[in-house]
Amino acid sequence: MTPLPPIPVTGIGCLCAAGNNLTECMKSLFAGKRKPLPPTRFSSDHQVAYPVFEIRKTIPATRSNQRHDILFTAELALSAAKEAAENAGWNREMLKNRRVGVCIGTTVGSAMNNEEFYRSYRDGDNPNMDPIVRFLNSNPARAVAREYNLTGPCQTVVNACSSGTDAIGLGASWIRSGICDVVLAGGADELCRVTYNGFISLMITDDSPCKPFDANRKGLNLGEGAAILVLESTDLCRSRKHPYHATVLSYGSACDAHHLTAPAQDGRGLMRALNAAIGRCNRSPADVAFINAHGTGTPDNDQVESFVLHKMFPGIPYLSTKGYTGHALGAAGAIEAAFTIACLNAGKIPASIGFENPDPELPAAPVKHQTEVNGTIAITQSLAFGGNNAVVIFGKGNS
């Protein structure tokens, strides 16, 4: 198969519970720092206060989020986009006459944080419409496009927990097809009471800090955040002589068609997505430095991933970074893409925090300590409700 042309990643922006920018996040990861706590922005009447990875610092300001007319998911997307654009050397004026697209994944997207309004409306009251106006202003892709006055393709991807990964793969395809010269691609999601209670009701939430791939894992911790990558055409990147952090080599997507919330136990969907991505970049498993697994800490997800990674990439180191960030849903794949690029260029990966006791039923285990890695490519993968599987393969950059 003829390999796809690589797409340069010239800018990265990232914020989550681990830090308010990519540098802070990576310092936390390599220091082994995490501190999930009960949520503060909403309450629940559950007897157990399940911990979450909440952003507790004030996030960096942008023009739009200073007006308080958008919801938190859009604020997160704007802050990550600002960091990414500045990192790539772009500003609003420079982007104005370019073919620039925006593709952002989300799941909650702020839609479920208007319970008070809906309750009032249901009870026959005449509630103030400001919450609905804010909601209509808060499509994260549209908020970023509006902030930078962009007129190219604008899409919000809602594909459960693979949304951020899918958005990056789709954004790269826009450049390869000649639709765009630049794409701001990634994901954004916030914590929400409905989601919090929903995952607890599914009995896949850990009442302590999550332990991906550990024998004593009990489930996930929810998180929130955003990450945006600036993708550019090779010609544009060369013409402005800007260094790039990595290249998007390929993207693969496949569905299990198995269950609404559980992956197929034989891992067939994930294997199809991995095989598609590997085939499209014409690389072999020997080229892989490491794999950033989905690694939620749920029994089913971790078992399937361990089986697939052992079968397809025996001996290749892997980790889960969700032990540092929680599961940020539609933002997870984008945040993990940012971490994957940073680790690939650093030549090392942090310990897969929370993993202490190997599970004898898992054929492959993640790294227990900070590990040096070799290889020219790295893989990040997402497994989502609905049987969705998405994979992006990155190559080293020249930054």
C-alpha cells in the first residue's frame, strides 16, 4: 500500500487536571503527580464521593471566555487553541486569509449542565433563556472558528470516547485532500453531574484513584480538559520554515458492532483499526517506540487492550496516561495525542501510574517506571462506547 503523505503538527495546546499547558502537564506526568478529589462544581447524593480529575486552577483567558457568554467546554477548547496557535506561530491576522478548518471532538459538550433550567421549564415556569443562549454559543468547534474568524470547514465530532482521536484523523484528511492548508484539531470536554452519576450507575467508576491494567482495578475516574493540534500542509510548513513537533502518519477507525458499552472480547475492532493505521503509513511494529493505550482502568477495556497489544506488538512498551488525567471522554484522545507527541520527542514515557500489581489474566503489562524508548513512531488509541475504535500514528518531528 502506498503510504499516506505525513501531515506536520506545528503547534500543540493542552490543559487538564495535570496542568494548564502542555509543559505543566508533562512535568506532572514525569514527576508521578496526581490528586483526584470529589467534584466541587456540582454535587451528588451518592453515599460515596467518587474522585474526579477536575481542573481547579483558573484557565488561561481568551477574548471569548472573558465575556462569560460560553460554557466551560468551549472555554477549554479556546484556551487549548490559543496555546496551540501561539506555539505554531500563528495569530488571527495571519490566519485570516488562509484555508483553515476546525475539527473538535466532544461528548458532554456542556449540554447537560443546564439541569436547573430544564427542571424549571418542566415545572411550568418561565425560566430565563440565558443558559440556552450560552449553550447555543458553545459548540466548541464553532467557538474556536468564531474566535479566529475562520471560514473553512468546521465540524464537531461526537463519537463517544474516541471523538478527539477521530477529530485529529479527520482533520489530517482535510489537508491531504486539499480542502485546507491548516486545521485546528482536537477535543474538549468538561465534567458534568449527569455523566458523573451515569458512570457510577454503570458500576465502572473507582472510588479511589484509578489503576489501569492493575490486578485490583475497579474502574475509571472521570476527568476534563482539552487539547488542540495545529496541522499544516507540508508545503505551507516549508514555506514559512517553521519547525514541527511531529507528523500525523496515519489514522485507522473500526467498529466492533458488539455491545453498547463493552468492547468485543477478542479485540477485533481495535485490531482492524490498528491494522488499517499501520498499513496506511507503511511501517512495521519494529518501528514503534511505544503505545499510549486507552487504559481506562475498567476490567473489560484493559483486558481487551492487553490481549491486542500482546498479539500485535509483543515487547513494545505501553502505558495509560488516564491515571494522571482521569477519563476526559471526548477530550481524552486529543490529550493523549499531545502527550504521545511530547513523549516521542523526549525519548521516554512516564510510569503508568496506578499500576502496581500485575494481573495474571493479562498477557501484557504497562510500564511500571519511567522508561526510555526507541523508535521513530508512536501510537495512541481510543476505545469508545458503541464499539468505536480509533488509532492515530505519529512520527517524530524536527522541533
